[in-house]
Amino acid sequence: MTAGWSRREWLTVIGSLGVGNAAFQRALAATAAQMPSEGITPEMVKNAEWIAGISLSDSQRRAVANRLTASLRQLRQLRDTAVGYEVPPALVFTPVPGQAHGTGERGQVQPSPLSEPVRRPKSDTELAYLPVYQLAELLRTRQVSSVELTRLYLDRLRRYDPALLCVVTLMEDLALRQAEQADKEIAAGRYRGPLHGIPWVAKDLIAYPGYRTTWGAEPFREQRLEQKATVAVRLEEAGAVLLAKTSLGALAQGDQWFGGQTRNPWNPKQGSSGSSAGTAAAVAAGLAAFGLGSETLGSIISPSARCGVTGLRPTFGRVSRFGCMPLAWSLDKIGPMARCAEDCALILAAIHGADPQDPTTVTRPFHWPGKKPLRELRVGYFEEKGLATAETDLKVLRSLGVRLVPIRLPWRLASALVGIILEAEAAAAFDDLTRSGVQTGIGNWAITFRRARFHTAVDYLRAQRLRTLLMRQMQEVFETIDLYVGGNDLAIANLTGHPTICLPNGFTSAGTPTAITFTGPLFGETDLLALARAYQEATGHHRRRPPEEKWLPIEKEKTPPEKEKPPLEKEKTPLEKK
């Protein structure tokens, strides 16, 4: 059964058993590989004890050796059984232990009252940069049609993608069909709401039947998934128009994908950051009204900050991930990226809620606009060296009337915890890649996946238990505040599932955006978005546009053209021949 096993195979199965530390496992695997026909012997266990820093009796060695040899056969059987990427583990993370799953009240949502009537701008460029809530009013009052708006964005996607490298698949035929349907319904008085007829883009880990879902990685470049992601279904139900699939760094890391590096519209010589790279670039450049991104550890917040858009990472479990690439089951989240907080609220209203196909999801009320006066909000800020909230930001917050409260976050173990948990779950999700020897076309993941095999099951579960303590500590923080500003909290808030919004907060001397973040309590998006909206109205940074004259094509490595045009994609353009 074990004859002919290599050292690597022995190391894989021994590591997965969680026996000893990594050094002990390597020593045991090296010895086992030299005696493939006998399985693991007590002598092999003894020879590995010194490097592990443990001491076993003869009877303990025999027991360990016998159990390991039997377990190797079981593990070989498990590894030989196919399991698709869409299959999650039989464990479900919840940021609120004991919370009820399933359906409940969704809340009441409508656009915030307009301060003045919305009129169609004189130029198409101005029209392209309008926020969703203003485009919605133009569509509702039939000052512009969805087809007209869709054609405008399709033209801009074609024109500027060679410089920004943000498009994987242009979905022109689908978009025009959806836009025509929206116009017919609006004309007939069947207005679905503020997203009806609004064009959007989807990060290319969101599945849509009939089109490739590439995950930004060469091994999946021609992958087609039959599912339609729940978020895509819900946006269709709201009447939104899907324009394109946008780029992401390979397997949701960074901004480098098989088509090149997605660029920052404010400085095309700079990457857009990632991994929601293409969505951030497209929204910032006025190539779509809004988009969806995903975050495991910074993939909405980071590109939003770099590209100067408003990005919302909702509470874990607020939005379904069904039909979206899994990277880390207990960390992945889907959220909107748009021009302002008001837009994010309208998009969240359409996509949130329980989904039986994603067992982590719940329905919790989301009301918009919020009714709590800003003066009643307690906003945490930081005084620690290196983390102190900027006085200019505090000045704006004081002008809004909020109460400022100094706080500290439980940073100590967060980075270590998120490293162990994310690596272990990602390596499990893409185990087939590692065992088949794939090392190229997946960015830096190959070494991460190999390294994660040295994490034991015991270490992973200990990390999850410590995560529970971190969640309790964060619960204590929110007993004294309603939300906080800044904090360099990507590791903490992603582990605990708290929602964060990122918005533009000025510009560097080089003319590129800076950003500010606000983080709220679990399922506290209403107050979070209300403060973000007020901050944006007070500062106006989100209204500035990037310099289109800088969008000249950047030299990039050419990739071979597509060999054929797959079914249902006759609308492909040179955008895909990257």
C-alpha cells in the first residue's frame, strides 16, 4: 500500500495528521521514505524525537507508529477522491456565536432625499462619472436610457482598457439585452428601484453562465462555471446591467493576472493594488457606475484606497459568496465598490441577506437612510504612536458633531492568526494544484500552498480558538463606541468579521488619492455608511476625477490570441486578446 512513496508523499500525509511539529514531521518523513515497504516503525519515530523536543516510551512509539501507518492508508483514499472547488468544509464560521441563521427582516431602504433636481450633464464624460443615485434619477425620469448609458460605458471600456488592463471579458450582447429590457420596464411604469438600468462590472471570480470565470490565473483561463453567483442573481433582480468581468490578481492576490498588471487610473505607471483590481480601476475611471469586489484580507479596502473609490467590506455573513471563488471559507466576503457611500448603501440593499446555498449567511435588518443623529455617535480614534488619527480627520469629525473616544485594539496576535488561518484554508481550497505540481500562472501562491502543508490541524484549530478570544475582545471595544476611524486593522477586522468602509481622503503631492477607513460593529452598516456619507459631503474628495489624458497604453508582454471564440461569447473584442 505504501511501497514506492517519496519523501514528499510521506511528508504530506504525516503533516496532515498533525503529529509533532514541522521539524519532527520532516525527520519522520525522511526516514519513512527510506523504508517504503514497512510503513512507519517505532525506530523511525524514535529517530525523529530529538528534533521535535519530545520523548516517548517504547510502548508510545509502537502506538504512534501503528496509528500513523493505518492513517496513511486512510489519507491516501481521501486524496484520491475528487472534490470540486465549490465544495466547502463541513464547518461554518459565524462572527456572532449563537446567532440565528436564515431569514428575517431585511429592513427598509430608499435613496437619501435629493438636495436639488438631477439634470443630465452636458457631456458624456460628466455623465459617466455620476454616482449611482444620480444616474438612477436620470433613468427614472427618462432623461437618459439604460441602452444609452450602457453603450457609453461599453465604449469607454474599449477605449481605455488598453491603458488600464482591467477587463477580462466584455459582455456586450448580454449588457445590451439587459439594458433594453430595463428601458421597456421603466417606460411601462415597472420601475424596480435605484439600480434599475444601472451598468456594473463583476470581479472575475463571480460566476456567470456562458462566460469564462478565470480567477485571474492561467490554469483557469478557460474555466466555465454553470452556476450564477447569488450576487449576480440579486443584481439582475434589481434590474442592474452587467457590462464585463474585471481583472483580479491571480487567485485573488495582488493586481498581476494573466493579462498583465491592472493600472491605477490616477497614475497608470502604478498598479491598481488588489485583488479587486479591475473593479477598482473601472469604477475610478468612469468605465462603469459601480462594481463588486471581494475581500479575504484587504482586497476591497486596498484597491479602493489606491484608486480613490468608495469600497464597503460588509459584515461576514451579510452577503452570499455562492458562485464566487473560495479562497478562505471563514474569511471571504463580497462587497460593493462605487463612487460614494450613498451608492454603497443602495447596492448593499440589493445583495444582502440569507442564501441557502451559503450556510454562513443571515438576514439582518439594513435600513437606509439612517435615522440616528450624528451627534449621538461615539467614534473611536487612536492616539498611539504610528497609529494616531490625523488631526485634520478629527477636525472634520468634530465638525459633524460626533463624540470622539480614544481606544486601543487587540493587535497582538491578529497577524499571526490570520496568516495561519488564511494559508491553511487557501491551501486546502487549492490542494489539487499543489498535488499536481502547478507552480506557474498562480502568482506567489505556489510557495504559500506548500508552506501551509507544514501547519498541523492542531495548530489551525488552536488559531481558530484564539480567534474566538479576539472576537470577544473586539466585542468589548464596541461596548464603548459605535464605530471607529482608521486603526490599521485589516487583520483584526477580517478575522472578527466587522464591516469597514474605505473612502477618498485627499491627495498626495503626486496627485494620487489618500484614503480613510471607518469600521463598525457587526451588522452595523447603517451607522457606518451614514457617517461615511456625512464625511464625504463635508470634504468632497470623492468628486474629483482622474486625469484621462494620462491613459496611454503601457507596454506589456503580449499573450497568444484566443484559438477560437467559445460559444455564447461572439461579442468578444480585442480586450480579451491580452
